Amino acid sequence: MARSAEERAGKYLDMGHSEVENHARAQQKVFEKHVGNKENVTRVISEFFKTNLLGFAYHYLRSRFGPRHPYQAYPRNGDSGVYRMQSAQPSSSEVSIALLSDWASDTAESDQVGHLVSSYAPDYTIHMGDIYFVGSPSEVAENFTAPYASWYYGASGSLVLSGNHEMYSNGNAFFTHLLPAMYAKDGDLRKTQQAGFFCLENDYWRIIGLDTGYTSVERPFLEILSPPDCHLRKEQLEWLRDVVKIGDPADKRGIVFLSHHPYFSAFREEYKKPGEQIKALMGDQERVVVWFWGHDHRLVFYHSASNGKGPVAYGRCLGHGGLPVEIRLPSEPGEISKMQLYDRRVRKVVKHHEIGYNGFVMLKLNGPVLTAEYKDLEDTLVAREAWRVDMKNGQINWEMLTFLSELAV
């Protein structure tokens, strides 16, 4: 008998973010399939450690101490990683992009979100990182590449970013199994994604996917002494400078960044280093940007702000793709002031936990206007906002068009 939706989601409750725990849970999934155990999570974990400790130890140590997959950057195989956005409908001037993060969990909720995305048939789909539990080949298949997987491939492109979970297995499955399945259309030519970052652009906007995952995990003990800062590697910075030319003062197009890790957060660690590196490349330009990220398993709209020496950004957390959605307030009351809107609606209660609504964001680009529509898994329009870029100076004007009253902080 197949596991219930509650059982599938329940294994992600109280989930820590350490590598060792996620390896344990990945091995637990293998064990569950092997013995057909249908009991609760606590019982399965107990049996796992009694019967499969050696298997877990091998899986963990091999990944934790083995070599990290070599970094891949552009240009590679003649590809610059910069693609001109195009609608799948030649007569349409609008381009649609579905953004999902922390979606690849193989839960009933992620399936529901995936099927909802497919009903809208966006031109592009982008997964912004974290394949649970450890980004293994089987987990890539379950979520993306198997015939039964619910990931929707956009007609014009489907692209991915790496989160920390992909690096829990040293990025091997991400680079060797997932990237070869991703692509972007360049006219009639379909180009396979060659690296964990990219740029989609048109005459008004540039949407730049950043790789913060590769540098999000360090070696044992070393990461305690020097916690990872998710910095952008030298190769990625050179690409931003020389290929994307992000510091060109003559380029007044609006800028949207995508990353897995948060530029700022009211709940967990925030990572200012990538923003500071980007601002250094932008030079003296005082450009406000739009920035979407995941990592925190919730939907949050932050007030426009900067972090450290980074740019001012309209920050949006989209970590509600497929995991049980967290709805608690920050533990530090002062952090609440960072948030503009926060979806704390209760969808169900699982194992005494109040769980929120999973969902995704649909971006629509039409000339100088970028519209973001936030949908939950029941196809409710949670919020709708828009930015308009001024091509004379590169500044963007923002407007919240509508939102559910329950989102007010």
C-alpha cells in the first residue's frame, strides 16, 4: 500500500539542516523501500539504526569526505550561459517564468504544485535549489527525470540552481544527472544547461540565477571554525563581470537575482557575501534590484533593504515549494520588522504541527513591467505585485497590486 500524503510529508517535520541528519534520512528511505515498513518515522529511524548502520555510515562517509564534483563554469561547450527570453507562442509579447524552491521533496504537496504549474504551461520553469534529502541520483530521478516525476519542463527552458542539499552528496548528481536534463532555447536551438548559474534576458530585464550552493557546505570541523558564507566563486564573478557585464553603466535593464540562500532572513542565517560581491561588480551604480530566494520553508515578503555592503533589494522568500511550510513567527521579536507580508495561514495539522500552504511564483514579463503572481497549491492568488523599470536610469518602481489580508504581519 502506498504511503499516505501525511506520511510522506511527516518525514520532513522537525527536519534539521545538518548534513549527517539528511544522510540518515536518505538512507532511511532506502531502508523503508527494502523492508516495506509502514510505521511512524520514529519507529523507522529506530529500526534503521539497528539494522542498517553500516549502510548509513558508508553513504555518509563516502559523500562527506569524498571529492567534490569539479566546478563547472561558462563558457563551456561553446555556451555563454546567457539566453534571450522567448515566448513559446511566437505571437505573444509576454514571457512567463515559474519559480519554485525547496520543491524537490517527492511529497504529495510537491506533486500537486508541479501539476498546477503544468496547467499554466509557463515558458520557463526554474528550480531554485534543494533536492531532498541529499541530492542523490535516485532523488533527482524521483523529482525531475523519471517518467512519473511531476516537474514541468517549460517549452522555452527549464533551469536549476544548487542548494546546500545538492552539495550533501558533493554535487555529483546535480552536475552529472540533473544539469544534462535542463536546457534553454536559443531560437530553435535547445542548449543544455552547462553550469549552476545562468542569465535570461530581454530588452528590459535580466534574470540572473546565482550559484550559492557550491560554497554552502564545508568539510567536517572546518565549517565549525569557519562557517560557509555561500560566496560566489571566482569563475562566477568573472562571468558576471565579463559576460553578463553587470557593471556596465550604460545597461539600464532591470535586474532580478535568483539564489537558493537568503540575502537576508528573519528566521535563520542570512548570507550577505554574495550581495557584497555583486555590489562591488556594479561599482558606483545605486541600482535597486529584485531578489528571490528559498532555503527558509515559508513564503515571506521583506521590506526593501540592503545587507552589509550589498545592493538594496526587494527580497522574497519562496521556500514553500514542497516541504511542510513553516508558519511560526521569528524567535527574535525584533526580526518581525524586516517583514512586510508573511503567509501564516494554517492548511492542516500533522503530528501536532500547524502546516502552511505550499506554492510557487509566476513571473510575467511584458515590456518594462515585471509582474509576480504568488499561487498556493489550491490555485489561490495569494498576492500580486509589479515592478516597472525606467530605461532612462535603470531604477524600478514597485506596486503591491493585491494580497490576502491574512498575510499582513
